[in-house]
Amino acid sequence: MTRSESYANHRARSGRLENIESIQTARNHKTMNWITTPEMSHSANPKSMKASRGGSLQGMAAIPGDKSISHRALLFGGLASGETRITGLLEGEDVLNSAKAAAALGASVHKQDEEWVVWGTGNGLLLEPEAPIDFGNSGTGCRLFMGLVGAYDFETTFIGDASLSKRPMARIVDPLKLMGTQLVSSAKGCRLPIVLHGPEIAAPITYEVPVPSAQVKSAVLLAGLNAPGKTTVIEKVKTRDHTEKMLAGFGAEIEVAETEDGARAITVAGQGELKGCNIQVPADPSSAAFPIVAALIVPGSEIRLENILMNPTRIGLITTLIEMGGDIEIANRRNSAGEDIADLVVRSSDLKGVTVPGERAASMIDEYPVLSIAAAFAEGITRMEDVGELRVKESDRLSAMAAGLAANVVKVAEGDDWLEVTGVPGGKGLGGGGAVATHLDHRIAMSFLVMGLASEKPVAVDDISPIATSFPEFIDLMRGLGADIA
Ligand code: S3P
């Protein structure tokens, strides 16, 4: 059977309308109605909240599954042939949008008791989506799926919320063009809504990523899965390595080598078979970051967090907080399903300002907002270097943090790609600003709620609804530890 016959067969017998009630129902909505206007900087129903200083934080908290691994589990499971069973999947909005995207491309996705079960199409056999795919707030979902379909000879329309519609997509579209993908249309500056059409046969490429980005690396490798021959991505700075590790688990032929100048070269062989597998998602260190910083800055606190992912490409914040004098005990280190995990015991501490070197940025790129809150309570100055990428996250995080900190009486200085925060140990005089603008950014909202737990006066945020994209349990979990958030 030729590839196109096998594709036609697959399309004819596709079971994608069965067995995926929840995801399929969502797909049947008129997707075009979900487009939001790019000028919007709030969710449809913004909900303000305020955090206040109270007693210490105590107890154990169950941190939800890792967002990066959850996206990939659904995406790779949806592509591989046969069944993938996922435990511990993060059920945040971003990841659920990836589940819908996998279903829109022909996979069957449903939840059975505590497990998510995915039946994939088989590599090379994705189906053309019938409607635009809405990735909501999720850069990771959108960019990884762009790579995935970029090498398919069909058209896909990508849409997202107001935050995602402002984020740069040329970093994904540029390498895809080298493989033969056509950018059919985009908003100004290669922003969403974007329509891509892949080539009949994609060209495998060797591509050096221009910015340290696991999303770009992953997108090119995923496109390479449907190109004849070998696709190589070169990264000078090591970024999170979930794609390469997990693809190997699905049976992809993938190799990681060091180049002469010390860069990493990741090579994937295209058009091989991928097979479904079982995945256990560990707890997300990027979500754990919020209760960790809260426990460090609220006097008398002691909390315990279990099964936290300790992959070295993800724990730059823990290294930094320990350097600042944070009492973080890393207990019961173990390996689970190929990943290092551990339990953390965090006790309140007298923190000192440090300079965070640029080389560490990739391993804590999502954690700078909450690090700047820790810095606001540390003695002296904390300087964060080479963090220009923060300007193109869910919001411009450098200016969002600088504005919110300054409004709450913290001394802060901001450069193009750096931030400097001068702390006030004990938080005397801090807080009491108006509601901080969160710009549809979950991590800005959570960071300032953490600040309010230790500052002299309360701290308010204008909208908590984006928190549901990555950490829907956040408010309840923090209240369970004793936090006053109302
Ligand atoms: C992610 C990569 C990071 C990170 C994002 C998740 C991923 O983005 O900010 O939250 O899962 O690959 P970049 O790779 O663009 O820095």
C-alpha cells in the first residue's frame, strides 16, 4: 500500500467520532466563534482577588501534573499508533486544548477513571482538521502542533486568545518554510490567526535554533517525523529535553550528540513507526514554584510537596532560591518513568539577593515572575540577566512584574533584557497598590497573590481567571496551606 492509499484507508475507517465524548463535544462548537479580538487584554469575565498577610503556611500540598509533559503526552499519544495511557495529566485549560487539537487531527482522547486514554492515528496519518484549532492561551500547544502538522499536505488554521494572538510565531514558521510549508495567511508580524499548508513531501533540514527555545526545537523535530530522512536541531543552550526523551519512549529513532563547539545536536529519523505507551506525569516544578516561594517568605511556614519533577533542565529556580539562603530540603530523590523526582520540604527563610546568571535562564524561564517576588523580600539586590525572552511570554513579563512591584512599593529597575529588584526583608511598607494588571498571564496573577501573603498590606490582582490555564487548583491549594486569599 502506498502512503496515500494508507492515508485514504485510515481516513475512511477513522474512529475519531467515537469514544471521545468530552473532547469531541468541544470540537463541535463553531470554532470560529472562539476568536477573540487582539485588543482584548482581559478574559471575558475577569475576577479580581486579594491576598493578605495571615498566619504561617503549613501542611502538604498535591501539585498538579507537569504542563510540558502533559502537552507532549497527548500530542505524541495522538500521533503514535495504538493506545497511550496517561496518569497524572494536568487538567488545565492549556492542556485540554491540546487534547482537543489531537482529536481534531484524528486521535481519540478520553478520560477513563483517573487515566487519560489516547488512541493515535499512526505516524504520517494525521487527518486534516475540519475547523480552525483554538489553542486558547497556550504557546506550547500552538507551537508544537504547528510543527506537527507543518509537514502534512493539508491546511490547518491556528487561533488563540488575545494573549496568544500577540505572540511571535515566525520562530516556528521560518524553519517550517525551509521544509516546504506554506504560510497561507497570518495577522501582521506572523501572529495568529495563522493558516499553514504543508508540502506534498517535506524536506528534512538541519536547523540551529536562533533563541534558546524548547518550543522551537520541538516543533522542528515534530515536523521531521513526517519528512523522509533525518532532521537535526542544534541548540547552543540546553532547553527542557522532554520532547527528545519522550519521543524515544514512543519508539522514535532519535539521537542526541555534542557538536565540536559544545552545542547539542538532536537528530530524528522521519517516517518511522511510533507506538503508544504508558506515561506517568510527575508534579510540575513550575507550579510548585508558587507555594515554595510563599513558604519561604511567610514567617514560621513549613510545607511539603511530593513527586516534584527534578529534571535538571527545569530546576534553575530551586538552585537560585537555595543560593539565596532558602531552606529547601530535597528528600527521597528517585527515578520514576525515566524522570528524576523528589519530595520537597520548604521552611521560611531569611533570603539574600543574588545575581542570577544568564546561562541559567532556560532552566527557570517560567519562574522569573515568582523569583522577583522572593527577591522583594530578600536582603539587598537580586539581578536577573539575559531574560529578554520574558517579553514574549503570555505577557511582557518584565514590564508586568516591574509595574506590579513598583505599584506595591518595591524598588525595581528594568532594562531591555534584565530586571533588578531591591528587597525589604519582612515586607514592611510593601503592598497596598491597586489591582495589579495581569494581562491574561497566569504566572503574573499567581506571583502577586503570593506577594500579598507576606507584604505588610494586601496585594490585589485584576483577574485570576488565567490561573486555570496551568494550575486550576491554585487558590484552593494555597488556602489549604493557610493562605488568606479572597
Ligand atoms: C515550554 C517551553 C518554554 C516555556 C513554556 C513551556 C515547553 O518556552 O516557557 O512554558 O513545554 O516546551 P520556550 O521554549 O519558548 O522558552
